[in-house]
Amino acid sequence: MSTPSPGYSMVLRVEAPATFTSTSEITTAASAAGAQVTALDIVESHPTSVVIDISCNVSNAEHRDEVRDALNALEGVNVHKISDRTFLIHLGGKIEVTPRVSLRNRDDLSRAYTPGVARVCMAIAENPEDARRLTIKRNTVAVVTDGTAVLGLGDIGPAAALPVMEGKAALFKAFADVDAWPVCLDTKDTEEIISIVKAMAPVYGGVNLEDIAAPRCFEIEARLREELDIPVFHDDQHGTAIVTLAALYNALRVVDKKIEDVKVVVSGVGAAGNAIIQLLLANGVANVIACSRKGAIHSGETYTDPHRTWLAENTNKNNFSGSLKEAVAGADVFIGVSAPNVLDGADIATMADDAIVFAMANPDPEVHPAEAAEHAAVVATGRSDFPNQINNVLAFPGLFRGLLDAGASDITSEMLVAAAKAIADCVEPDERNASFIVPSVFDPNVAPAVAEAVKNTALGEGGQ
């Protein structure tokens, strides 16, 4: 059974006898069934019975039922209802629109709306760039998806993708005070997606593409970046690349290796893998081997996918043609954005001394972190229940804050590198160790630091 998680947080409403030991017996039974009990509250009391809400984390739906059955097995105990706390916070959605100005009287109304608003409209008509100054465009990002590659769930459609996009918008607001809005498109047609985003672009200061399947995501991003005058960011590509590079900076500091000297093996050549590799190359890594399910991408093979063709031409300088397991032998760094359990501890043992392992497949990583830690000096994952969680929320809120504040029209590699360095530098030298190479996602210094670095780079004040 997997570890209980706040993602499966339940409240069980239980009726029990009004005895001195009832609450302790209920807590003990739930814990014995593997639940993590987080709270217990008496909500009703009667002469012979009490009604108790027991809050706990479980592993999955089956585990929830096991906990319920364990409580029902106690003498005189009856579970009346189970509430899923995750579903409860989604009731009615997680975001809302609120006005930034008071509308208390006719004077307020005449300035915010008609007739006064007409003067602002005409000012923008005469100078369209004023929209960035005089409208929500100054602080608003569209979170755009077609629902084809949602989390690890795959193609579940735009409506089912909406809770994720709402969550992304909530993170933008909470961490960087950026107003973001979900745009879930009921089409998989590349040209139609490009056309829709271009048509709605006047409202937004930036576009965050999210959970669009490869390889269409590459063309959609490239075309929109070329055809729009606002920054377009594909978080699955560039957000992952930023936080991976940030973690690598500090991991290399821990093991005292230089980025230009290390051999890096990347498992996964989709959106994230491609972007990570491009950013590594732009930042001085000379020896990168990219591996797909079939093994290393190399120049001796012909590929129909232009992105694999690019990888064959720009990576794997020694033209290695073996499997992933063979590729990691002697490698200093393994970065996984692929599939669970493609490596084991024995494979990690073949890596170079003081190896670095970033196994970021979610929810199950490429190699179990405990096995990797037996042989590697630094281990990171995409999960919150192990040290060194490499999480995109470290990057995208501050990145867009900086882009919006600079009035940027595009995103460059220099901005991505600046963001990565800012994240890495939020871990102070006296804090940095093998179990702490990235700051907490709740570190209040991260988003402002990233925003400042990106803004300065965009304005030409802090470039390379």
C-alpha cells in the first residue's frame, strides 16, 4: 500500500457509545488500519452516545473503505458518512473574480463604467499599448489547455482538466499576485487552438500553456511565440526545465562538481525532456545523452520526429547507442521525466562517484528514492513525501510576475536561466545539503527573487 497522503484526506462521521474510552478506541482502530489521524472532534453529545468527526489521511479509495470497515467492526460504533476533503474544497470552484475598485455611488459608477469609461476606450484605440497600463492585461495570464495530457491521467478532456487549471490560477494569485484564468478548449486541432488563443490575446499579458500533449504542444508554443506580442510559456516544458536546472545548480555545489564537466543522462524525450536538455546545453553542459523507451537517441538512427532529430544532432557527442541502463553507467547526473521503475538501485550503483539522481516521474518515480539514495549522493523527486521536491510552482508564479512587470513580449533562454539561478540562490549556503537543494514552495522569498531576476533580464539590466 502506498503512503497516506493529504490528497486523500477524509472526514468520517462516527456514532459511538458515550464511554470514556470511545475516542481512544476509534483513534487506535483507524491508526491500526493504516490511516494517519489528523484530528478528532466531538460534534454531538447525547446521554448514551456521541457523534465524532475523525479526520485522517489514507492512501486511496480502497484504503478509505478499509478504515471505515475497521471502525464499523468496533462494538457499538457506526460510520454514518464519509466526506472527502479534497472534493469539498473544489465545490463551486477554487477561484473567483472580485472588483479592485469601489462602486458605492453614481460618481464611482460613472468613472468605472459609462460615460467615463469611453474616454479610456478611446485612449487605447489611439494607442493600443496603453491596454497594458489601463486594463487587466497588465496583470492577467491565460492558463490554456486542451485536456490531452493532464497530470499523469492522459487525455481526459477539457472539462475534466478544469480543476487543475483552476488550481494553477490559484497558485498564480497566492504566490505572485498574478490574476490568471482557466481557458479549457474543446478542440485538439492545432490550428484551431492557435487561432483561438490569438483571438483572445488582447485581454491577457501572457499565456501559460498547460497539459497539451506532445508533439502538438511544440508547434502550438512555437507558433504562438512567433505570432503574438505577449510572452507564451509552456509550463510542462520550460517550468520543469527551470526548476530542474535550479536543483542541479545546488546539487553540483553539494558534490563539488562543475556543470561543464558532468555527464548527464535524461530519460524521457517529450515536452519536459526536450526543454530540460535545451536549457542544460544553453547553460554549458557538454555531455548529454537523451533516452527514449528504445534507448539512447543517437545520430546513427533516422527519426521522423523533428525533436528527436534535433536531439540526435545536438546531444550524445560520443554517439552511444545502448539502453538507458547502459547509458547511466558512469554518468554524474540522471534526470528522469519519463515512466516509473525504469531503473533500480543496481543501475544507480554503476553511476559515477557522488552521483546525482532526479527521478521526477509522478506519482511513481523512475527509481525508488530509497534505493537510489543507497548509491547516489543527492536524490530528488517530484513528490512531496521525499526530500528535494522539484516542483514547478517554484518557477512559474515569479516568472510571470517578472514578465508582466517588465511588459515583456517574449521569453528568452536568458530569462529561464536567471529564474533558475534565483531559485537556487534562495537556499543559503549554510542551509544547503544533500537533502535540501531546493527551497520550500512556501518560502516567501522565492517568487519575488524570481520576478526580480526575470524583470531585470527582460529589461537588459541583469542579463548574462
